[in-house]
Amino acid sequence: MNRNSIAIVATTLLLVSGCGSNEAEPPAVVPPVAYSVPESTGFTYRWSADPGIDLYGQPATVVRAYVESYYLAINANALSATYPGFAEAVAQSKRADFDDPVDPTDRRYVGTQFQHLMWMTPTEHGWFATVCTGDYSVMEVGEDGKFYNLGSKYVNAETVEVTAPEVLSAPSAVSSGPERAPTINVFDGWKLAEHAKGARDQSAYSECDSRMPDARDARPQKANLPHDTPYPTLAPYPGWPRYDEN
């Protein structure tokens, strides 16, 4: 074999070797997009609970994650506003309120939404909770620069039932901290069984009213009354942890 032939063979081997190494390279890994609360929903949640209810326990944490996600999605008109794991925890048939929004306008909200766990009862497959919702303190920013109450001075009583997974595992993380929202799935295999936006027990409404931090007369009135300043946006409580610091 002459020198020219040797050079041609060597060049061919290098090209084949180079092609083979490129094909063996693994595809680029695209990191998941981190969750963040939509900028338009600038209100926070502050929770409280009746004596004997563990606000930091797993059942209460799941109820809290569901309720917070639900109202974020309602106000943002987007399922993407819900916390990680919400889509797996809530069946498609139970997402009708925000899967097909009728008013997808760009609204902005500030203030604080008060939530209170008044009753929690174990069921055969999970827990049944009665939740008090005070949205009188969530304000919409009007086109005139003034602030309008999202709800009314009256407090709602609603019920949430969640189903536990067949095998309970330790929670994936602690359930309190300075953050507005979790960045990991805190549903941990729990599922929403039912959410009724009005409690059947009529006494729950008056009892819920007494659980709010503001007396009825001191609450912002209905949305047709403008306010020069909004209800304060208080720090979330119990909030969510910074998971990268755990």
C-alpha cells in the first residue's frame, strides 16, 4: 500500500470514529421550570386553626395547598397558577372553574386572604375539613389606580374532603416558612375527593365570621366602593419553606 492509500484509509477511520462519537452523545437535559406565583396575584394567605387542629400536619398541609391553589387559579384564570402536584391531585372534572375561564382579562390583586381551619374530621379514606374564607381583604387594582374589594365583608364557609394515599409516606418537607408558595409537590399522593363552596351546616357561617381578625364593621366593603389604599399585604402564615435550604 502506498503512502497516499494509507493517508486515505486513516482519514476515513477518523471520520467514521467522529460520527460514531457524536451519535453516542446523550440528549441535552432541559431543567424543569421552577414554580412561582403569578405576578398579577400579589395577595398572600394567612391561616389560623381552631384548638386541637394541627395546622402543620400533613392533612392540613394538603388542604391548605389545595385551597391556596384553587383561589390563585380562580384569580389568575390559569391552571398554571396552581402549586406543583395540583393537576395530579385534582381530577379534570373538578377543575371546571378555571380550566375554561369566562373572563381571561388581565387583572391585578393585592392584599391578604384569611383562611381558617375550623373543623377537621377523619373519614374512612382521609379527612373532611370545614374552611373559613375571608376574601374581604383581597383588593383588585382598578384602572383608576384605586383599590376595590374582591369579595364582601361576609365570610364564606366551605368544605374540602381529601383522600389519603394507600401507603402513607413521610411528608416531603416541612410545611411552614417565609415563602408564599411551595416549589415542590406537597400533595404527596393525596387526592381531592370533593370541594363544596358552601357548607351544608348553616351555623358554620356565623362561626366562621367570628374567626376573622377584623370585625365585620371594620372590613372593606363590597367592590363598588373604591379605596385610596389597599388592605395590607401581610406576610404569609404559616407560609412555605425555602426548600433549597433544607
